[in-house]
Amino acid sequence: MTKQMRIQIMVAVVSVGVVLICIMLFFPMPRGSDLTIQAPAPPREVTPVPLPPPIPSVIAVKANLPIQDVTTVAESALRDYLSKPIQREDGAITSAIKLNLDPLTMTGAADGTVSVKVPFQFSGWARVSKKILGQVVQKREDIEGTATASLTLTPTLNSDWRITAETTSDISIEKAEIQILGITISVRRVLTELVREAVLPKLENLIVEYITNIDVKTRVAGLWTKLHEPIVINQEPPIALTIEPLKILAQQLSSDGQTLSFSLGIETYIQVNMGNVSIGSSNSPITDLPDIRFVDTLESGYQIIAPIEITYATVENLAKPLVEKPHKLKGIDTLVKKLSLYGSGTQLAAGIEFSMPALGAEGQLYLLGTPVYDPTMMSISVTEFDYTLTTRNLLLDIAQATGEGFFPNLRTTVEEKLVFPLEDQLTTLHRKLADVIAERSIGSSVVLRGTVDTVTPEALYLTQTGVHIPFRLQGDLICEVNLTSSRSSH
């Protein structure tokens, strides 16, 4: 056999072998109809999640009365009262005294007591009748001197909003005496009783009347009513702060020396309604201002739950341009034609309609995963997507038949694209709320001041319509109530 014949025989044998191998591979290979995957869809039922009970917030209310206001009114009224001399007869002494009021001082103590110092300049005359050697001798002498009256006021705020006050007072006269026939006679006692009987009661009545007529209740009742009105944080999309006042807490009066303060706390439920609130109306009925419940300490601070929900349609619209397009999966051209998202149990279901023209494969797959919130990136994502059980079984059957896994990278691709950022929403919410409560007038005599200190996510859960994350906003709210114009006229 020649060399050329041997080569021809070898080529023929190899050719037959190749044909046999191709035939062996072709017959087990599934056809296009065998590569159609129609996995059953997971149920569209969301497992209800019990929400935590709301946590009460306390809005601090500081009702302030400048002590200088009380001083001005008391001093003015007392000057008018003392504009005429006071005549008095006490046994052998008859007197007519003019009291000239120097500027009085009034200061408050930490326990709420108010101390008043009232300095006087007195002048006038006194006539003394004295029996000397069986004869009655009268002597009239001019007198002058200084005196200081002191008054301590202890006001009390009662649970029914009435203010009561107790007072104690005294008078100190340095020196007051006259000479009759070389005999020194003191009129200090006469002047002391004159001030105690004619001046101190008037002073006490003036200050007590002023303090007890302070109408704290009306001011706080106005605030109580105003708090029921939603506070608009943003018009579009609509965001509003709603407050439900519950009760009034209080401590007894205090002072920093210059201001008499009523420290109150309004216990409330506060929440933020986003997109589903009727702006301008209140969700809670307006109740009457309750009586005060006194406490040893008052700690203010609010906790607001802002229910941010991202609908499945919103996530779909964000992810579709990134997912619904050709992909190269393990070297195989794969076209994702449709992405659909919904809640199933406690997981997010992602339906993926695909086609692989090179293999004649197409169909519908489903992934299940638990969405999580990333506080660093301020975004929602799903980091543990996996095929449903039925999908995995179908893929396993095809992998065993073909020796090839069609979608080893599909899960990773969907995970990378299904990321929904919340930074803009949270930043807007934080900024808008901070701006609204930074300084807000409520009526003519109440100012609301507040801060937003922290924004933290609560547990994430699914609803029938989307992914729901309640965010907890914490900070402080203080209402300052000006009592200056609430006094009665004198």
C-alpha cells in the first residue's frame, strides 16, 4: 500500500468519527421548545407586619413673664397711691407723712419666689401732746428719714391652671425722732405701723393681683388648638407634620432672676404624612385643654415616624433601562425583555422575561430576595436574590441535559441594577422640616423653635404596593409663650 493510499484511508476514518460524534451530540441536545422555561409565579400575597406602637413626644413650653413688667406696674400704681400725705393719729401723736418712693427692685429665685425691695424717703410733721408737771404740752416738729419695705411673694401654679400666691412683708426704718423740751421722742413705731397698715397691704395686693391674673391657660389653650393643624413641610410632593396633643405636664414655677417661668410639656403623638395627607385638615379631633399633671422633671424631645414608601412600579421604572436590554451571560447573548416586581410573603419577587436566540431558549424566570436599606449609601437594594424553587428545578433539568448553565450571572446582574437611592428624599425631608420648625410663629404670643438631630431607619417591610421604610426623626421642639400682654389692666 502506497503512502498516498494510507493517507486517504486515515482521512476517511477521521471523517467517519467526526460524523458519529456529531450525531451522538445532536440527538440528546434539547430543541428550542425544550428550552422554553415557564416557572410558576410566586403568590402576590404580602405577609402583614405589625407596626410598633407610636412613641409619645414632649414639646417643651416655656411661658415667660419678665419680672420687670411686674416691677413697672407695681411701682407706677404705688406712686399714684402715695401721691398724697397720709394723716394718722396714734394716741398722743398726730402725724401727716408724705412717702416718696424710690425705684423698687424685684428679683426671682430658682424656686420661683419673688423678692421685692421698696425704699422710701419720708417727710412731714408730727405733733406730740405730752403732760409735763400736770400741764399738757404740745409740740409740732418736722420729721424726715428713710425706710425700706421688703416683700416676699411665693406664687403657685395649680392643676386647674389658677395661680395663687402667698406673701410675707416687713418694714425697716432707720431713725425717726423729734425733740420736745429737750426730751427725745421716737416716732419710729408710729411710722412703722403707718407703712405696715397703709402701704404694705396695698403693695401686696398690687403684686398678688398682677401675678394671679396672669392667664397662662388661655395662652396654652391657643397653642393646644393650633397644634391640631397640620404644618405643611412641602407642597409638591405634599409632606405635612401632624400633631395629636395628649396631655399637659408641668413643674412648679422657677426664675432665673429676671424672668418668672412656667415650665410645661405637651405630650403628643407626632407623625409625618407624605403624599397621602389632606393639607389643611387635622386627623385628630380637637379636645379641650386638660388639667395639669405635675412631674418632678420634664424632658422634651420629639420622635417622628416618616413613612417613606417606594412603589414597585417606581423601582421597576428605575431598573428597566438597566435590566431590559441585551446581556452577555457566560458568553451567551441573552435579551431581558421584561422586568416585573411585586411583594410575595416577606420577599421581593422579580419576574424576568428573557430570550436566548442562539440556543432557541426563552421564557419567564423568578427571583426572590429580601430588600435591605443601606444607611451609608441611603439606598434600598436586594443583596440575596435567588431563584425560586421551581425556577431552580427547571434550570437544573436543562443544565443536566445540555451540560451548560444558562444564567450563572443573571442573578448578579439583577442585584446590581435593583438599587433605589433615597438620599434626595431624606435630604429634602430633613431640610424642609428643619426650616419649618427652626422658628415658627403660632399666633401673636407663641413661637415654636425646633431642631432635627437624627434621621434613622426603622425595620423595612413590604406592602401590597411597595417597599415601606418608616424613618424616625428625632430632635427637640420648644414653644416660647410671652405672657407680657396677658395681664389684666391696673
